[in-house]
Amino acid sequence: MGDDKTHALTRDRLLSPYEEAAEEARRAEPRARSASAKKKAQPGEPEPWPI
């Protein structure tokens, strides 16, 4: 039974940085979309023509 508890603790310690990074990416996605929409709405330099 102790092995199950150790396994769970080890798993939590190893996965937590990845889970935190994934959560941060999910939170950042709407901000990135909003920034992209603002950039498209502002007149700026024209898009380059394809060659």
C-alpha cells in the first residue's frame, strides 16, 4: 500500500509543472487572440504581396 502512495506523490510532483504550464497557456490564449484582433483592426503597413 505504501508503494501506491509513493507512486501518487511522485506522479503529482512530476506532472505539476506540466499541468501549470498547460493552465497558463489556456489562460494566455484569449489574451493572444484579443491582441491579434486589435492588431488586425489597426491600419498599419500593407501586407506584402506574394512573390
